[in-house]
Amino acid sequence: MQPVVETLAGLERRVEISVSMADVEKAVQTELKRISRTAKVAGFRPGKVPMAMLERTHGAGIRYDSINSMVGQAFEQAIITSGLRVAGAPKLAPKTEGQAENDLSFVATFEVYPTITLPDLAALKIKRAVTTVGEAEVQRTVDVLRKQRAQHKAAEGRAAQDDDQVKLDFAGTIDGVPFDGGKADDFPFVLGQGRMLPEFAVAVRGMKAGETKVFPLPFPADYGGKDVAGKTAEFTITVKEVAEPILPELDAEFAKALGQPEGDVEKLLTDIRANIEREVKARTMARTKNSVMDALVAVATFDVPKALIDSECEARVAAARAELTQRGVPNADKMPIPADAFATEAERRVKLGLLVSELVQAEQLQAKPEQVRARIEEFASSYEKPAEVVSYYLSDRARRSEVEGIVLEDNVVQHALAKAQVEDEQVPFDQVMETK
């Protein structure tokens, strides 16, 4: 008689499985005979150890393994017969009542994958990000590159402003007591680059060489220095020098400094435009992809297996610990990180993953080899030796799989855009180029 799978709430199922103790004992005896041929016990030659002794030393472990194996096989057979797809590992509990004589019975509780009905893509509303790259955007990028290579020249009587390099002495105290890292002489930094806390930069802005100022500075609660985090210090600063930026000319020397070997300014500008267009394309595509995925997950009404959500949460916790370890945080492996903090995002990711997987299968959107190669070649074109980069990715299965995943997502996005109600959304260049 085949086990009957019982439907509980939602995606949860339950099935009773049994194994015959006679079959267990038969498996135990077979295994004992096998190991008796080579078992080494003091006082006995190999193959001559009494079975009773082997039973005492090995029987319990073999019996445990045999029961586990048979229960697993029985569960697997029940699942195959029922045609279900199990999500996560089942939870097994011994049956305490109504157990047949000479049998071991267990109750397995598990979850199954949901039945997914694909949404009508024509009803989806998607925003496609569009950003224009013109002469102004190229010039703005050139200006940034020139600022990055600026030389600073001391300017007498100049009030400090953004992009100026300021040299100063500073000393800070908390409750009148100096603290580690709170004092420096002839300390240089460039205003407006975000190197200093905003309150520090605001205090320096407008000061001239020879001027002194005292001001309060509240350290953020999450500041890296634990001794000062969340506390307010009093700083005294004396400006020693204000140096204005002298930008390099847009000439052959500048072009060579940026990797244009002939010093051809026009070729440099062409390369800069190509790089900007490539980056804008990638970032607008990422925004559009987010819009597609948001639209898909919004119409996904099926239940999600809790086992898959828990697994995703565990993966996020592990990733968080790895990041903390990489940043040098002590005892990151023991730091309490509640998995529940990732539950909402984990459920979204799992639900989206299930829906996208179903869509890929239904519409044959898998990544094709020629698509993968084209994507790698596109990526490699920004490197000095593109052929080596292409070979690097194609020669390794793991790296190639990463690109396959990207292409698959692109296929889903393009398929959705072809079917859905799409509205082009103009995104300003500065906004699309913000740090991801």
C-alpha cells in the first residue's frame, strides 16, 4: 500500500512512512558480514572476529545508518509516486501511536513548490530608463577628470572653497579631554571631496590662512572609532594654507596622461564618450531591470515555501558576516545577526526567482552560447587586451555561469518589455551616474 500524502495548510504536506525492522536487521547483518572480512581486533586474525563482538562494537552505528537510509528511500519513493516537488528538507518525527508491530513508522512534514500561473505580461506597466549623452555630459566628465589631476597653488588671502586644498592644525576634546586621532598638525585635505565629516568641512569653508575657529562636532553613532561614536567633540582649527586648484589644459599631455598614446585629444574625447555611453547603458538597463522585476513580483500571488525563505536568510547572514570579516570587524563570525532582519527581502527574492524560472522555461529564455560570448566581448572591449579577457571568462565554468545568469535576466527583461505597457522615463545624467 502506497503512503498517502496529506495536505496541511498552504504548501505544507505530511506523509507517514514505515520501514520493516526485519529488513533493517537483514541490512545490518549483511554489513556486519562485509566488515568482518577486514575488521582488526586485538587477539583475532582478520576475518576471524566473532560476529557477536562486531555486533557490540559496530551494530548500533550500522543499525542507525540503515534506518536512516531506508527512511530516506521510503520518503523518496512516496514523493516520486505523488509527483510532488519538495522544497527544503523534510522534518521527521517518530510515530508514537498506531505503529504496526515489527515496523518503525515516522511522520515526515515538508513543503512543496507552489503551482505558478504566469501573469499576463501585457497588463504590466514598466518604466524604461532613458538618459541622453551629449556634448555637455562629455564636457562634464572631462572637467571631472581635469579636477582629479589638478595641482594646487597657495593663494594668499583666499577664502577656502570646494576643490581648494586646505592645510591646517586641529585639536579635538570630548568633555575637555583629548582623544586618540583628535589632533594633527599641517593636515592637508581637499574641500568638497567628502573626506572629512560634513560639520568639519562646513567649519573650514570660508576660512583664510592664519584664522582660528572653535566649533562643536557630533560624531555619528555608527562612526568607525568606538571611543568617540555618538559623542560630541569640541574642535579648535587653525588654517595654515589655502591652495586653489590649477586644472591641466585639455591638450596632448593631458591626453597621454589618460592613456591616449598619440596625445590625440579628439580620440581621447571619442573614447570618453564611448565609455560614458557604455556606463550609461549599463546603469539605465539596471534601472529598467528593477522596474521589470518590481512589476513581476507585484503580480506574483503564489505562496512561497518557508524553507526557501529560511535558506535565503541564512545566505544573507553568511554574506553579512563575510563582509564584516573583510572590513576587519573583530569576532564577526560570532556577532549576533538576526536572520529575521532579512525575511522580507528574502521572501521577495525567492518569489521573484520562482516566477522568473517559470517564465524562462515557458518562453525558452535561456542564455544561448552566442549571447554569452557577445556579452563577454562587450564587457571586454573596455580593456586593453580584450581577447585575453574573453578567454579568461570562457575558459572557466564558474565565471561563464555568472555571465549566463546576467544574459538570462536580460532575456527576461527584453521579453517583458516586448509584451508590457512601457513608458520611457527620462533620467538626468547626474542621477543615473550616482554611485550605485
